[in-house]
Amino acid sequence: MDFGGICITTKDAPRLAEFYRVLLNKEPFVEGEHYGFGNVAVYNPGEDICEKSSNIWLQCFTSDLDKEYNRLLQTFPDLKVISPPERRPWGAYSFWFADPDGNMIAVAEKQ
């Protein structure tokens, strides 16, 4: 089995897709209420009930963590930072934040 990607469901797909467009610096493929960014998708399932879960974190990597952190703070003044950039006990240099729907995202510097 190969991992294909992740779909983030939301009631406001255009708003969340715009956040991920800026975060990933990538234009989405758009079809109705579905926004595809390769292996990440944002989707409004309409009348389907989506149970709120915070068991999954998205993991992103960057070559310059401090630059990316500052870019996101400037772009999203209300960004909910969970943990600012710091060296973790396991050696990763990372920061953690939440998207507008509260989904957790970790960004680590490539080593």
C-alpha cells in the first residue's frame, strides 16, 4: 500500500484553500468545492457530517525555518502559534501552528 495524501474537510473550503495556497506556495486544482494541492486536498463535503478530530498533524519541511516562520507571521497576523521555533529534544528545529480550522501543522528545518 502507498500513501496517497490527505484530505482536510471543512465547511469553508475557499477560505481554507487560500490559507494552504499561501502556506504551500502552490496554486490548487479546483473543481467545485474541492481544492487539490498534489497530496493535500481541501474539500467541503456539503451535507456530509465531518467529525472534528485533532489526532493528525501535518508535517512540512523547509530549508530556512526562521525565514518561513517570519513569512507566515507577516502573511497571517492572526496565526495561532502553538510553539515558536526551537530545537526539540529529538534534534529537530521546528515550529508548530494551527490552520484557520484548528488543524495542527509542524514545520521543521531540513537537515
